[in-house]
Amino acid sequence: MAHRGDLVHCPENTPASFRKAIDDGTDLIETDVHVTADGHFVCIHDETVDRTTDGSGAVRDMSLEDVKGLSASCGRREFTDERVPTLQEVFDLLPADMVIALELKTDDFLDPEIADRLVAEIEAAGRQERTVILSFEANRVLAVRRQALAAGMRIPAGTISLTQVVPRGGVELTGPAWPLLLLNPFYVWWAHRKGLRVCPLDPSPDGRLWLYRWLGCDAVLTDDPGATLRCLGR
């Protein structure tokens, strides 16, 4: 799972980053989703644009036009022309069979209207079978899932945790911070008993791939998909 694309070689959550991860041979793309002031879904990690663009301010207080006027180069001159992509733009550049994981970064997704629009955008893109919704806050993914079910769709969901030593049920995927797997060596076994797939939260996994294989993890997250795939012998 390419974490924000290939952020080692490109600015995170940009079209360049996603294209590089795809070229590397990644299986899944992970990105972060915020909502602009005029209701558009954009792929950016932070609540503000300050760290990753040449602008400043909260995403939720900016229009899509405002956000699109910024360079998303993360200060790297060769990527000055990169822009914060909309979710639709990310959908458009992915191969049809590639899975995308959307981390819901804000409580805006608790709003049924916003959750409905996210579900509709996923459905319109034909990606309901190839999209996973994720969050550190379970109530966000459950809110979107409720709206999806009301629309006759089932979108796989997952939760991420820095502290939960026991896997939480009610979803399909769990993303424990990797030290939790040392604190509870039965975590993966337990998760599988609950019908969960496990992808450790570990953006630099290469030195621990042996551990994840031994434990039976289902996926690995990485900032550098090409390097991780080479370590996996692919």
C-alpha cells in the first residue's frame, strides 16, 4: 500500500506521487481526504495547506479554486507545477483494477450530506468495489458506511490505531501501529479470527518485512513502494 503515493521520490499526495507509485508496481494507493469550503473532496494530509504547499490556511476554509492556485511541491523546485488533486482526479489516474484507501481526515464526514456525496462520488467513479475508507476515528468510517448501506452499497472500511492492543471488530481492515504487534504477538491471529485483514501502520517497513510475513499480515504500508517491492522480491 503506497502511503500518500511514493512520497520518498515525489511530493506526497500529488499526481506525480501517485503515478510514481503505480509505475513502481504498487497494489494499493493510500491517500487522505479533506473537504473544501465549497464542498469538494481534495487529497491532502494536513488540516492546513501550510506544510505541503506554498500557501497557508485551513483546507475547510478555502475554496477549491483557492487550493488549486497553490503549488503542492513541498518545497521541491522540480515539482513546482504539482497541485493538490481532487479525489475525482485521483480516481481518474488509477488503473481500473487498483484499490484505493481513503483516510477520512476530518469530522466533516460525520455530516450525512457530506457522507452521501462521498458515497455518490465513489459510485459514480465505479469504484465501490475498489475503495476502502479508513480513519483513526471509527465514527467517521461508520457514518460513511451507514450512508453507503442506505444507498444499497457496501464499501469496505478500516480503522487505524496507535494504542489499541486488541483488534476492533465491525470493519474489514485494521491498521495497528507496528509496535502494537510486538506488545500483542497474537494481534494478527486475533484479527483474522474476527474476519479482519491487517496492514501495520509502518511507513518504513523494509527492515520488518520478515516479522509481518511471520505474523501473517495481509498488506504493508510504505513511503517507498519501489524499494519495498524489491525487498519482497517483486
